[in-house]
Amino acid sequence: EEHLKEAVAALRKTIANRPHFARGYYELGFTLLKLKRYGEAVTALKKAISLKPDLPPDAYYYLGASYYQMGDIDRAIKALEKYKRKAGLGTRVEAYRFLGRAYLQKYKLRKALSCFKREAYLEPTWETYANMGIAYFGLNKLEEARKYFEKAMFLKPDEVKVLYNLAVTYEKLGFNKGAKDLYEKLTLMKITTDEEKEWIEKAKLKLRKLQK
């Protein structure tokens, strides 16, 4: 982190001496992103792009990633889609990951799925499959949702939100025993975060209803 801060100071000196040096703003934006100073990263990257729109495609990726981390989902989507067009087949998996999550937040489920499918082809994780399950569930494609929640559970058997979402899917499909077993498992799990506490409390309520 100290080296990154030193790099920021050096890059700021560089662009102070050469205010039209697009690459300097580009490198500054990337470094600020690494430091999680997303607002500053956006400012630097936008300046770089305004000075030289034909910078490497990654300039648009870093801009989109910074917007996403700031919670500015619409601008994140715009920048990441532009990055995709410029990068073509070289589009990095992280871009599909960010875009899929962004589209999921905007409830653009088919676009989200398209990104998650590409992510799953390139570098699948339990979270990839969990997100695909959420998208399919939102589209009321419950069998597909079940399949991907089960894949996520196979990779991460004790992930609370995966177990809960799979249990709800089982319940919707009429697999009440499978749902009940998962809800029971959730109620016995050790709580480590406030988010997990919420999921487990929901599972307790669901279990009571199934036991009536």
C-alpha cells in the first residue's frame, strides 16, 4: 500500500508538469483503484479518456469497476459495455462478473445471465452459479435455478445464502422434504455476520411454516 501511495504522489507530480499526458492520468486512475479510492480513480480515468479516447480498453474497464464499487450502477454498465466492445474476445472475466452483478441489481435478468454464462465458461466460481440461480429464479425458471444453486452448494456447501435460496427453490418446486432439510441445516449453523443472521432468521420462519 505504501508503494502505491508513493506511485500516486509521483504520478500527480508528472501530470502537474505535463497536464495533457493522458497515460499519466490513466496510470493514476489504475493506482487509485488499487487503493480503493474509487471517486478519485473515476476523475483521473475520465480525464485520461477525454485526452485520448483510444487508450487501451482497460481504461474503460477500470472506470466501470470504479463506478461499480461506488454504487453508480448505470455508469458502471455504460463503461463496462464500452470496454467489452473495445476488448472483443480479450474481454477479461472480471468485466463479465461486474456486468452480470450490475444487470442483476437493475433486474435485467437476461442480460445478467448472458454475462454469468460467459463468466462460467471462462472461470466459474460458486458465486457465478449462485448468481445464475438467482437470475433463473427471477425468470421463474425454477428447474434451472435449482440446478445452479445445487452447483453452487457443491462448491461451497456451507454458504448460507446459497442454502437458503436452494431451499426456497425446492419449496417452490414442491420438494418440501428437501426444503425442510436445508432450513433445518441453516438453523443449526453458526452465525458469523449480520447478513447470515438475517438469512437464518428467515430460514427459521420458513421451517415453522413447513412443520405446521
